[in-house]
Amino acid sequence: MTEDEIIDTYRTKFWIEERQWFVQCDFNNSNEFQIACFDLFTLPYNFNRYFYRHYHHSSASTNPYNDDYLVFDRVKYLIYEYKFPPCNIHFPNIRWLSLSIPFNDKFFTVISKFDRLNSLYININYTLFDDSVAPQLQLIVNQAPHLRLLGLRLWEQLNDRTLLKEITSNSIRQLILQTYGRAGSYNDEECTDLIHTPLGRQCETLSIKTKNRKNILDLINMMPNLQALNVECDDDTLSRRYMGDETLQDNKNDELIEWLQNQLPSTFIIRRYTFYDYTIRIWIR
């Protein structure tokens, strides 16, 4: 069934004249995964989230005055993936954005203002990484005076994290660094590089995965403004086995927690989050 066939069921007197409802259907078809799905909603768009997928995307609407409803001003949370086709929708009030880069020149017709943006998550596939990534990211950051959180999701190791060395911002205070694949953990050299980047020096809250526990101490001792650290560690023996021991709730029998408590001041609060991952949270006091 196509989007036109779906939308034709709403091109009736009952919907348009009696109910005075205009309906739009966004149809997403992925040849790669052999799936098709669609989003059906009334206009104007009244939800605060919108997911613009990277699959083949087309739309159909019962609205004869389509331009009047292309501004989705209630959307605050937007996921905008790579390989997207031209999009005529405009989002003027985005506060949380997940974006795949590099993007094409049509992107700034979709979001032309970033003055309300406070959280930005960047997804980078190593097959698409090129010299345009850092300038594009910096261009967005420069237009986002209230941006507090920057998350970087990298697929495989990319040029020893050179991206972090190039980005500057006066407002960013929280970094979430995720790298998928075998090279996903920051080693000694990469932690040192992070510490000396502009974003590293001003970072107050950091989420990261490290190669060893010494990296944790280096980050705490050498990042001058760090107040909270969420960290996973490759040499954490507890993360390699099933976490079913209830005694872990009070940090007993947790070798890495005990080691950190012996290395750090007693004023620090150190907890492990055991609900679905092995993250250790450290509040620096």
C-alpha cells in the first residue's frame, strides 16, 4: 500500500468538511532491511518529537494548502538521520537534536535557527567521515549559544578523535563520548588528548569508556572543571560476569569501586549503576 492509497481514505467529506481534519502520511521504505512503515498524523503537527528516517521518505497530505502546515513549531526533539532526501518541513524550536553528519546543503532549510538548542547528539559513520565533518559541527555550535550537552557517537575509531581537538564552544559543559566497535575505549594517549582540548578543559560532566582504571584518575585529576564522571572501564572485572549479586547494591564485593575509594578523597561519592549497564558514577567534591 502506498502513501497515496492510505491518504485517499481521508479525502472524504466526513474528514475534510465535517471534522475539518487534514491528515498527512509519511511513508518510509527501506530496501536494505526490506521493511516499510508509515507515520499517520493530523495537521498541524501537535507532537513534541519527530523522527526523520534515513530510508526513502515521501509524504502525502489531504491539506490543499500544504505550505501553511510545513512549520512544525511544537517539535522540540528531532532525530535527523543521514542520507535524507530534501525535506520541506521547518523546525524553528528545536531544543534536542540527534543529527547524522556530514549532511547536505538542504539541512539549514530544515533547521535555520539553533538559539534554543541545548542538547546535540552527533552520529558519525566511519565510511562517511571526511574533512567536512568538523566544519559542519562547528557551524552548528557557533549558532547555538545555549548548547550545554554535546554527544559524539562514532562508529569505529576515527582519526584518533581529532574531531574533539577542533571543536570550540563557550557554552558546552557536558560531553557524552561513545565509540562503537573494538576501538571504543579511550587509551592513555587519547585521554591525555581529551584533557587538553578546549572542550575537555571546560567540561563539568563527562561520560566515557576507558581502557584502564588509571585513565579514570587522570581524567579526574587533570580536567580542572570536572564535577561528575560516568565511566566504563575495560579492566573492570565485574563487567565481565553476570551482575546478579544483591550485595552490589551497597558496593560490597566490587573490586573496582573499592580500588577507586582507596585512590580518591573520601568526599567523593562513587556508585555503580547496575540496572542495565556497568557504568560507575563519580561525583567530585
